[in-house]
Amino acid sequence: MRYTVKMNDEYFLERLAVNATQRIGSLASIITHTVLFVGIFGLKWLGFSIDKILLILTTIVSLEAIYLAIFIQMTINRQARQIAEVGVDVEDIQENVEEISKDLDEIQEDVEEIQEDAKEISADVEGIQEQIGQIEENVEDLSEELEKDDREDAAERTEDQQKIAKIEHVLEELLREIKTLKQ
């Protein structure tokens, strides 16, 4: 718990330092300092000696310079930490970019392999299509031959039936003649 409180105190002081350096570098700060310096020299009219006025002015300016130097250094330290954090982030981003670049190279290689495979498949498909065309031609030729053979077989059967019919007719006549002769 103490560490958290300490961190909160440091964070508060850092915020205070950043705010102080921002305010000190403003137009309002210039006007305020000018009014204070004129006011300090105005102490002469209130009866203060110039030695005391210069002593007070020197002390105030010295203290202000010390605090300004501390605030500025705190701001610089904070900025340095932020820059270091950004540097780490940049390194992480560079590593990620390198990994992505490697991944892209691998993807490109895969795409090239796929394109080569697609060309080979396309060539295979063309070859298969040619073979299918040849098979279709062969099937058509066989179909024509079978039809021709079927026609020839049908014609031969018809011719054989006619011959059988003639033979039967001749046999019937012979049987009739034999019957007539037997009688």
C-alpha cells in the first residue's frame, strides 16, 4: 500500500511539474513576473533600502530558478520515459511488421504453388476432356456397328424364317403328295 501511495505522490508531483512548466512558459507568467519585479522595486518607495530589495529579489529569483530547474528536469525525465516506452512500442511494431512480411512471403509462395497446381489440374482436365471425346466417338462408332449388326441379324432372321417357311411349305406339299400316293 505504501508503494501505491508513493507512486501516487510521485505521479502528483510529475503532474505538478508538467503544469508548472506549461504555466511558466505562458504570457500570463511573463505579466505576473513583470508585476512582481516592479512591485519589489516599488518597495523603495515604502522605505526599504536598495540593498535589501536586491537581496530579496536575488533570493526569490534564485529559489524560483532552483524550482524551475527541478520542474524542468522532472518534465524531461517524464518525457524520456515516454520516449523509451514509445521506443519499445516501435520495436514491437517493427517485429510485428517483420512477422507480417514473412507471413506475406509465405502466402505469396503458397499462392504461386496453388497457381501451378491449378495449371496442372487445368491441363489434366483438358486431357480428360479429350479422352472423353474419344470415348464418345468410340461409343458412337460401336452404337452404329451394333445397330448395323442388329439390322443384319434381323435381316438374316427374316431370310431364315422365309427359308424355313419355304421348306415347311415344300414339306407340306411332299406330305400331301405322299398321302395321295398312299391312297
